[in-house]
Amino acid sequence: MDVTRIALDPRFAIGAVSPLLYGGFLEHLGRSIYEGVYDPESAHADEDGFRTDVVEALRELAMTVVRYPGGNFASGYRWRDGVGDRASRPTVRELAWQSIETNQFGTDEFIRLCRKLDWTPMLAVNLGTGSPEEARDWVEYCNAPTGTLFADMRAAGGSEAPHAVPLWCLGNEMDGPWQLGHVPAREYALRARQAARMMKSCDRGIETVACGSSGPGMPTWLDWDRTVLEELDSAADYVSLHRYVGNADGDSPSYLAIGRSIDQQIEAVNACCRYVQARRNSRHRAFLCFDEWNVWYRTRGSSHIDGAGRFAPHLLEERYNLEDALVVAAFLMSFLRHADSVKVANLAQLVNVIGPLLTDGDALLKQSIFYAFKLFSDRKGGTALSAQIDGPRYQSKYGEVSYLDAAATLEGNSLHLFAVNRHTEEPMPLVVELGGSEILRVDTSEIVHALSLDAENTFEAPDIVVARPFEGWSTVDQAHVELPPHSLVATTFQLA
Ligand code: AHR
């Protein structure tokens, strides 16, 4: 392949990278909670019933914010079922995933997990079957000082100090006909506005996320977002984006080009926000909250999404390979390229359900996507830089793209460069051209790579697709490297 050049300059910034881009999502779904993070019967359980092996692996991912309790689950959830004395909590039939919910894990358990892992909690209220008033009551339960009904209920459960939850989603995927309580955009918007006002009058410090479209394939895509933004105006601090992708037709070059489509999705929703703001001549700008994203396509059939009345059924247990890890990197690079508009993002999900982690009895597996996420999360912070790429390109079903997919951030004197060679067979000679500064040396560099795109980790062979130290750089004059085919390389350079 001919040489690819990437031009960067610390003076050409896109915007500060929000620490909340490195988020996750934990839903009452399948074995995500029970047999996932929470399993008092496990040999690994700690005094709170959390699995220490899972907790330690999640600690490595250093996520900053985690969304809970759903997802589709949120649209039928009664939060009061999941608080108070565990022995008195009801076991209920839940409709989103047709499963049995024991409510042994609820708000206080989630907050305890957040404290253990230094996560900012983000809660999704029920605007499907629930009311604005119930949403407000949950804010009081979590955030109010003691002295009133719901705050005192929290204190009686052992948490005198408020949980201080700063981020609240106004429902989940309400544009989707599959959603409990799905209604047309305007009806949702009125419901969400009432809820947001009541929630914010209970705690003026909270930020709210309005449901945007569930994805660019929705028939009401963008019309839904515009209507919701117009009705909510300053009652919504963010609008949500969701995206699940896959390689169902086995076209890996196109699959690896998905970043272009994610860029377009972000740019379209941001344009919608700016349109509404300008049309209303408003000072209020809604930012983007990409609160569900991942690879999910193998486990979409009914046997994978219907719990058939069971407790902790095996649902959405996607197995990930190398190309999925490169696509996870594509999402994260797209968020960095749009650091001026995307302020929160949540990998969906954490464990067992479309997760970077899988449990089997007491065993734990880190999937390929675990390592891709970690390379980014280890380099969070700073400012995203504009990058100009000049080099060989190819046609994909998302349009023409460069073989190099990349993003760069600057944190003090450290330049972080994320680079994926999307060529499935050829190595890529790459030159980093830096203006306005000089590269002194490579501090750290790691690679996620394997012999084939379909390589994956298994419980028997867990180290097939992992992050390994990468020593291919030369920094004489400019930084040069040869990126192996279908690889992700994350590098931190020390600048002069
Ligand atoms: O993450 C799995 C599901 O995908 C979520 O519950 C829902 O919001 C989305 O459709």
C-alpha cells in the first residue's frame, strides 16, 4: 500500500473531550445483573453480593458513567419495587424481556456499585408505563436531603446522604413500537417535558436526556428528534442517540468503514439540535448523549431476546471477534472527532449481555472488545484535534473512505493517536506530520491484532485477541510506522 499521511497540529482543536464519553450501561436483562455483576451465590461474591472478578475487570475498563436500569426494561420498571428491605421486595414478571425479576438488585445496590467503581450514576426513568410523578419521586429518593417521604425511605435503607445522581434519561427509545408505552413524538415530548419539569423542580442541579431516535433506520428518524427538541427546549440538556451495528452479510471492508456512517449520524442529530436552537433563537443548546452503542447482530432472533418467563436467562450473549473490536474503536474515534457535540456515551452493555465480559459459572472471559475499549479509556482527557488524512482509499457501502481510520487528542504534552488500518490484507505505511510542535518520543503504544478478523477469545483460549505492547514506531524526524493489516494501534507520544 502507498504511504498514508496524517497531519495534526495542537493549535487546531475540535473541543475538550468529555470524560463521560467512556461510559457503560447496565440493564436488568438476561444475565447482566444476576450472574453478572451481582451473584451472592458465586465463589467470587463480596459482602455486598457483587462478583469481585467482574468488579476487578470493570475497574480495568475505568468507565466514568454508567446508565441503569435500562433500556427497554426501564419502560415497565417500578423503582419502588427495588428499594427497601430485600426480603420484602416483590418478584415480578417483567415484560420487556419476558423474564422474572426478583428486585434483589435495585437503586441502592446500583449506587453502591457506582461508588466501588468510581462511576457517575445515570438513571433512566419509566416514561412508558410510569408517570412524571413517579419519576419525580425517584429524584427525591436519590437526591433530596432527609426530611421528606422518599428521602427518608432512602435513609431508612441505610443511605442517609443523598445518592446525588446528576444525569437522568427521560425514558428509553420511546420512538420504537417495541417500547412499552410507545407513543407519537409529540405525545412523548409532552410527557417528557412534564416529567423533566417536576424532576428539575425537585433537584435543580440534575441534567436530563430526552429520547432521540433509536437509530438512523427508524421511519421517524430526525422528525422525531426535531419534534422532541422543539417541545422540550431547555427541559432537555441532551438528546439521546443509539446505534447497534454488525456484519450480517460478511462484508468486512464495509463493516470496518462504519465509522463514516456513525459520523453522519452524529452530524445529522447535531444539525437537528442546531436547527431547533436557531429557529427558536434560543440560548439553549442540546448536546448529544450516545447512550447505547455497540456491535449487536448475531443474537437478535427471538430465542435471544425472549426470556420465556425465566430468571436470568441467557439473552443477547454476543461473542465478539477482532473485527468487532475494530468497530468498537470506530465508534470511539467518531465520538472523539465530534468532541464538540457528543458529551456522554455509553457502551451497551457490561457483562454477559452484549458485553465486553462474559461469565460461565465462576469463570470470567474478557472479550476482544474489552481490549479495544480499554486502549481508549486509558487515554481519556485532553482536547480532540482535527486530523487531515491523505492516503489510499476504498469504496464501501457507506461511501468512499481512507484505509486509515483515526482520531487524536492532546493532553498537556501528551499526544494520543488512535489508528485503525482497515485494509484486511496489507500493512499500511503511516507518517504522522505534526505542525506547531515536535514529537520527542513514544511513551506507550499498544496494538489489538490477530491473524484473522474472525479471531475471538474463548474460555479455553482467552488471549487470542488482547492488547499487546507495540514497538513498531520510529520517531526520527517524523513519527513513522507500519500498521499491520486489520489492526488497532493506540499510542501516546511525548511532545516537546
Ligand atoms: O441494549 C439492549 C436493548 O437495545 C436496550 O434495552 C434497548 O434500549 C435497545 O433496543
